[in-house]
Amino acid sequence: MKNMYAVKCLYSYKFYDINHNLIEDVIPSWEERIILIKANSIEEVENKIDKYAKEYENSYINEDNQIVEIRLYEIIDIYALFDSNNRTNIEVYSNIFSAKEKDIKKVLNITYPLGD
């Protein structure tokens, strides 16, 4: 029986004008997502995660006529949850926040301190 694994992913939201120039005065947003993946091992999860995580990437035009690009920034963690017969690739957590890209590691360290 396959185990259920949770994978925490961090996505960046960047904003561009209609000519695809980065809008410098809009602070990028960030989204944390946890998706569930069924697999026989953590190695199998690692082989599947790029596909599942990248399926969420997207571009669209918002109400301010800005191009918003959502891109995978980093896989933060993978951990086993439980055995399950439920379907795979289920989002169980999402959190969108704003931070400058140069500050993201500091924000993550405050939110998820890893110790020394």
C-alpha cells in the first residue's frame, strides 16, 4: 500500500506591465502550499514532485492590467503523513504573503526557524 506524503512548496508571484517589464514598486507575493502525494517511498515523491508542483504555475492578467506570474520558488519540505487510499495531488494548505525577494530567506527563517 502506498503512503501519503505532504510536500510544502513555496511559490513566487511577480508583477509585470503589459510589455513584460517587472514592476519594481509592487512587492512580490509568496504562497506556501502543501500538496499530498501517494508514493511507495520518499524517493518516489522526489521523482513526482516537480511535475505536480509545476502544474500550479500560471500567468494571468489581474484587474490592474498587470501580468501576474506564479512560479515555483522552492520545495521546502517532504514528510510522510499516513497510509491512504485517497486521491493524490490534493492541496491541504495555502498561505499567500508579500515580501521582497531579497528578504524571503529571512522571512522563512523567522517563520520556520531551523536552528544552528
